[in-house]
Amino acid sequence: MVMKSNTEWDDLQRMWQSLPAKAAPAAVELERMARWRWLSLVFIVGDVVLTLVGIGAGVWLLSRGGYDDVIIGLAAIALSLGAGGLSFWARQVSVVHNSDSIRHSVGLAVRRARIGVRLSLAVMWVVCLGLFFAAVVLFAHSYGPESRPVHGAYIAVTQLWLGLSLAGSLIYHRRRQADLSRLEAIAAELNEVG
């Protein structure tokens, strides 16, 4: 959801103040969405930039023509396209339009929580792609015709980063899944009421 102005947000807050306490999770989600809107834009821009940089690096490696450069270049392009595609997939959650402003607001909160769950799953899959990429780099450097050793620090830093990314996404996934369940229950209750 993109608020066109602070006035829209103020109107939404006034509407939520009249709701019963059980709808509080949806209000909290919408407040979080407004507060962190700038960070979402930073992540989207970052995903696009990193995808393009990864593809560019892969093409550059391919142009060098060495055995390991071609292998690593293809892997870099695959990793970049996979990560970019997963990021795009995670954000492709349809907006539920409803003429009732309360149901529409709850629908927006559910959508935002669902995107969070999908983004955490996307990160987990990108970690798998990163593990594959690290293995390809190690294989290409170690067993190609231009064999050269891979510094252990490269492997250590890569594995540490991937492990921390996976741990963070698991924690985030668990929290967002709980948020999503609460919000979906509120939405179902609102739909039952009429």
C-alpha cells in the first residue's frame, strides 16, 4: 500500500481508534508499514541494483573467456536472476480491494504480513543459491585447467554470511508467520460478521 499523503494516514488512524481492541494487530501492522515505508523502497532498489550488478559481473566474467571465468560467470548470472526473481515473486501479492474501509485496511495488513513471509522464504532460497554458487566457484578454481587454490577466508566469510542470513530469515519468518495468522483470523472474523 502506498499512502498518497500524511492526511490519508491520519484518516486511517482515526478510523482504527474506533475499532475494538481485538483489531489492534491490524492497526499495529499498518503503523509499522507507514513507519518503515522508506526501508521497503531501499530494499526494492537494492534488489534491482544487485541483480543488475550480478548480471553485469557475470557477463564481464564470460567475456574474459577463461574456463573458470565462464563457469563462474554463468553461475553469477544464474544467482542474480534467481535472487531477483525470488524478490519479485515475494512482492507479487495481490491487493484485496474492498469498499468497506475497515476490511480494506485489514486486507492491506494481511498483504503486508504475507509479503514478509514470502520475503523470508525468498531469502532462504537465495541462501541455497548462494551455497551452490560458492561450490561452483570452489570447483572451478580447484579443478579447472587453470587450477589455483581458493583462500580459506573466502569460504569462511561466504559460509558465515549465508549462515547468518539463513538464521535471520528463519527468525523473521517465524515472527511474520505468527503476525499473518493473527491478521488472517481478524479478516475471517470480519468476513463472517458481514
